[in-house]
Amino acid sequence: MIESQINEDLYKAHYLPPRGQRQGFRIASLLVITVLKEIAEETNVSINTALGRMRYAVGNIQKLMVKHNISLEF
């Protein structure tokens, strides 16, 4: 059910950027879903657990970057 919601949200979000950016976004979102499925299979967890772990990791990395004054902006 959550995977279906993710797919629906990504489909809707596909139309938000300018037309020239849509294809890149589409490819990136499909890659994320594919990688999450692979991670879930390899770690023997649900795709929802894999997604939650990824979100948690991204949040922690962002906090650590702020703490250590690391910026990826140019």
C-alpha cells in the first residue's frame, strides 16, 4: 500500500518541474525505487523499512554536515 502511495506521489510530482527537467526526475525516481527494492531484498526487510532507514540516514547525515560545517553548495 505504501509503495503504491510512493509511486502515486512520484507520478504527481513528475509534473511539477519544467518540462526539460521531467525526464531526469523520472529516471532518478525510478532508480530510487529500484534501489530500495534491492536493499529491502538484500537486507531481508520490507521496502518500507528500507525507505525509513534511508530517510533516517539522510537526516543524520544532514545534521552531521551542519555540526561539522560541511556544505555541498557552490
